[in-house]
Amino acid sequence: MENLFRLVDQDQDLFQPKWTLVNGPIIVGAGPSGLAAAACLKEQGVPFVVVERADCIASLWQKRTYDRLKLHLPKQFCQLPKLPFPEDYPEYPTKRQFIEYLESYAKHFDINPKFNECVESARYDETSGFWRVKTLGSNQTELEYICRWLIVATGENAESVMPDIEGLDEFGGEVIHACDYKSGEKFKEQKVLVVGCGNSGMEVSLDLCNHSASPSMVVRSSVHVLPREILGKSTFELAVLMMKWLPLWLVDKLMLILAWLVLGNTEKYGLKRPSTGPLELKNRQGKTPVLDIGALEKIRSGDINVVPGIKHFSRCQVELVNGEKLDIDSVVLATGYRSNVPSWLQEGDFFAKNGYPKAEFPHGWKGRSGLYAAGFTRRGLSGASLDAMRIAQDIGTVWKEENKQLKKRTIARHRRCISLSHF
């Protein structure tokens, strides 16, 4: 009997449909951008489906961030639409607090993503006028969603960047990307090479110091280092206030003067500043300035050793471009992340080869044929929230108008039926 039930179940699986029609948009990604888009659509009364390749919301935050991480910006610049952070949260919420906020956000708006569904491809069918989104489940089940609107919310940090460095495969010690780094505890008393000097590289180096490791941080190019706060006020918040009244180039000048007054000359520690100002560089290239939370003091004291670019690795050793050789035990690659949109979205007009919309902010949220992008503004969570609100408003307007017309036609048909019944 048990075998018979099993056979029936298998037969039922064979006859299950491999496609499903979505009455509303498909949202690809259940990170902050996807959740924000879903919540705004919910407010507009528009149904949707969220597909997520991981088994949880905000998988980057839950699975690929280090323990000591906090939001770099004050919470008012990081909250999602329609639901602020709890009042008792600190100004810079911890990783755990931010995850709890996102989980409560999804619960509040009754957002239930379809987890473990990785999008293999998405293309617009000109003949039918619908998007065809193919996914692969954890049990290798293939499914195709057919929808009128497609919202890409996979984010700017979907995949880790693994650099190709000569000799790295011959190194012999542990090599991990920053996405797999949790704490410096396991690196105690080790000599660790941190490749990269962005916010992640700086914080990983600081965390290693705090766990009695000896980090050397590779600085291959110029970098803007700003204090997180100036006279007790968020540096970012100060910049936002100045931008309301002053041109960007002048705000950049003022920010650099204030940074010099607070931090001094960072170039003497091997941290050369770019010729382009921090805000302009962020707008042009998406390169975020480092907001210092203590790493610079460790660099001054020599606890964090700043070194130039890498020439090549050898067994338990690295040779730098200046000829210096360092004995090291482990390597942490704080080499950043990239968009993965080109690997699955079959479209060439809206998204560029780098996985970002071709149109610059604030015009990169809407493409053609019902294609949208949320969270590719290079402006963090505030940019993602703005995208989400615009997308929901755009789709909601069409949705409400079409439902209004449908309702009118239904009432008209009903009246005709009543009139005919009198004959």
C-alpha cells in the first residue's frame, strides 16, 4: 500500500503544470529592495510574487556579513517605505537588529517570498506581450512564471568578486572572501593579508586587530576616508543637508576640509585620496567613501600595516609591487561585489553589461515592456526605497485604471442581461 501511494504521488508530480500565470508583477530578489517594492505594491492593492534563490529574506545580511557589522549610516536613511525602525533602536543598528527589522517588515506587509527558486532566465515575449521567467528549485524542479511586469531587485551585491592574482592557488594557507568572514577569533595570532581598503577591508582589519591578529591591508588605489561623525553629527547627514543649498563640487570641498580637520592628512599613512571628490566619485562610479569607525587609529599606531599592490603569491608568502615580501598565514579578499543581472536577464536595452541600468539616477528605475529595477542607484537603501515607491506608483496607476475599466464593462454586461430578460 505504501508503494502504491508513493507511485500515485510520482504520477501526480508528472502531471503538475510547469508554468504559472502571475496576476501582477514578479519581483526577483527578497532583499531590502525586493521587500520595499513588495510593500509599496501591497499599499497600491497590486498582487505580486517574490522569488528568492536563498532560503531566507536578505540573505546577504543573514549569511554573507561579518558579526561586528553595523549600518554605516543613521537609521533614518536606511529604513524602508511605510515602516520606520523601532524607536528604541540605536542610531546605527547592528546586523542582528537590521535583520530583525527586515523580518518584521515582511511580516507586517504579509510578504511571503517563494524561497529556493533561482532565476535561470527571464525574457520578454514580443508575441504575447508577457515576461517569461524560468526558475530552478532546490529539488531541481523547473518552473516558468508568465507575467506582465518584471521587477529586478537582486541588488548591486549579488555576487562576490574573486580577483585573479598570480600564485594565489599556490599560497597554501586559508583564502576566503569577506562574504565568508564572520569574526577575527579564528585568526588569533595570525598574520593576515586583507586585500582591499573599502569599508569591508577597513572593518575586517579592525576586527582582526581586536582579536589579536596582525593584519596587513592592501591599498591598490586611492581611497576617500571620512569620519563617520563630525562634532557628533553624521557626516552623511551633514552632506545631505549641505546638498540642499550648495552645488555638489562645493559640498565635496567642504567635506574634505572637515575630514582633514578631524582625521588629519591620511596620505602619510598610505591612504592617498582620489582627485575626484567623495560624493562625485560615488555618483559617477558607485565607489563609496570609507566611513572610519576606528581603523585609522590602528593604522596610525601600526597595528594595521598598510601595504601597496600585490605582485604575486608564493608558498605562505606574498610579494608586493615595491619588492617587499611578507610572510602571511591567511588571506581575506575584501574585493567587493557585483550585480549578476547579465547572467540571467535576456535584455540589452535597459541594463548594461556591468549589470546596472544604463540610465543614470534618477532615471534608472524603469525600462520598456514592463521592466523595472529596484536598488541599483548606488545610493544605498534610500535609493532603493525611492525606486520601490516609483515602481509601485507606476504599476498601481495602470492596475487601478484597468480594473476600473473592467468593472465598468462587467456592470454594463450585467445591465444588458437584465434588459434582455424582460423580453
